[in-house]
Amino acid sequence: MLTIRPGRDNDAADFIRLIGDAWAEYPNCILDVDGEVPELRALASHFRRAGGAVWVADRDGRITGMVAARPLGSDRAWEINKMYVEASERGSGLAHRLLGDAEAHAREQGAERLVLWTDTRFEAAHRFYEKRGYVRAGSIRILDDVSKSLEFRYAKPARGLVVEALDAAAAASAERSLAEILVACVADGAPLGHRHPLSLDAARVQWRKTSAEVAMGNRLLLVAWQEGRMAGTAQLDLTTPDTEAHRAILRQLLVHPEFRCAGVGRALAQRAEQAARGIGRSLLTLDCRAGEAAERLFGGLGWVEAGRIPGFGRDAAGRLADQLLLYRAL
């Protein structure tokens, strides 16, 4: 039987075993407990002094997973720490359960943002955190330790509806989650130029191209989170001629079907307008399918119809549908 319980100082041997076994899976990762992480000898007390807590997964008396969380000194942020799961439990959902409990505790304590650090060699961990809506944030951290560790910083909003612009590194780390949103929108019948079913691999190829455009400064990528889950995205295409540098094109505003009618699309559109103003753009344009939710959304936000092309595309049922050109003067 598996239970999640608070960690105790006398779990030290299991903490050391879990972390040591995980590090041993990677070359030159050396766990020097007394030299570098002596807090493992009394981990519960360590996190209690920091205002946080540690939890363990106990399966019939054997600890098979652990996670900790603590408040940081600024921005109402909490840090996720010591996230490890025994190899035999991977793929069972235990890691999601542990991290979910730690995130929930942080939110209950007032966290507005969640951050964590993970070794650059721990690629499976990166994929796991990215699946949970975390994105790369900031510079690589260099640790002066025996393992010569380099660490990526990951972060995401913890609560409410939040829209943020992603830099190139964050955009690349968000590819899988954004691809899942695209696949879900195509499956839901959104007029995005793709046939259902769209494979996740094909969707990732598209987002990889978008990440490259972000890196070159040609796109601004916005992502929305709802209660810590990635819920939607939008892009500003900045590749206008020099004589038209006052305008930008709003593209690919997507909301995962699970988050429809929750204000996500409106928040993305409004943040896109704010971002466009911030970089000196005074006119936005977009095209959308007539009769779709996008027409209602942008009409309610003051966008103006500039033209209509009859029979431009086909809807999910194969019927011809009109395409609208809309604009918004900022």
C-alpha cells in the first residue's frame, strides 16, 4: 500500500539512498553527503526552519519517492526541492502525485510562482517538469561541487490566470506542452490548417519552428497558465517590412478545450495588445474563420472587420466557410 506522508529526520538513510541511486544513473554525479549536502541527515528539520516541508511516498514501509518545498525570499515564490522517485515507480503516476501535493501546499501558503533547479544532465526530469507546465527561466547556475554541476532554472505561475512572454530558451522548453494544445485544438475542430488527427511529432515540428523565430526576434510568443497548468498561447508576428514597422500580426491564438469559457482567450488577446504597444506597434491585424469563437472574442474586444473572403476554407464538416480580416488600432 502506498501512502504520502510528511518526511521525518529519521528517514535520512532512505533520502540518501533515493538521491544516491538517482545520481548514479548519470556520469560523474557524485553524492557527497557530509561534504556538500549535510542537511540530508535531518532534512525535515532543515525545511521546517526554512518555512517549508518535505513529503515521502511510503510503500509498505519502503520510501520510494520524495519531494520538498520552501518559500523564497521575494516575489511570493516557492521553490520545489529534492524531487526524486525510485526507478521502479517511474511511469506509475507517483511523481505527478508528489509534485502536485507540493505545488498545492505552496499555493495554500500563498505562492504566486513556483521555481526549481535541475541538473542539465537530468533530461528525463526536464521532460517531466515541462509536462507539468514549467519552462526554462533565466541563466544556467554553476555549482562549485565535486560533480561539477550545471543547473537549469524552471518556473511557472502558481495560481490564477497568468499570461507571460517566453524567451527563446523558455519557448524551446515549452514545445511539448504547446504541441499538446495544438493537437487538442485540431481534434476539437479548430480551423488551423491541419487535418485531424494531428500527430504530436508533427505539432512539435511546428512549435520548433516557432521557437527558432522567437530566437531570431521575429515572433513574440505568449503563454497562458490557469492554476499552474498551461492553458493557451498566442503569437505576434513581427516580420513586417521596414515601411510597416508600426504593425504586427496576431497569429495562432489557441486555448486548450479544457480551458474554454474561462477567459483565457481574452487574457491572451489583451496581453498581445499590451505587448504590441510596449514594442512600439500601433496596429494589429489577424484573420479568422467567420462564425467561429474567435470572431465573437475579437468583436467583443473592439476589433474591426476590414474584409471577408467567401468560401476561403472549409470547416470541420467539410463545408465552405468565409474568412475574416480584422484589425485593431492601438
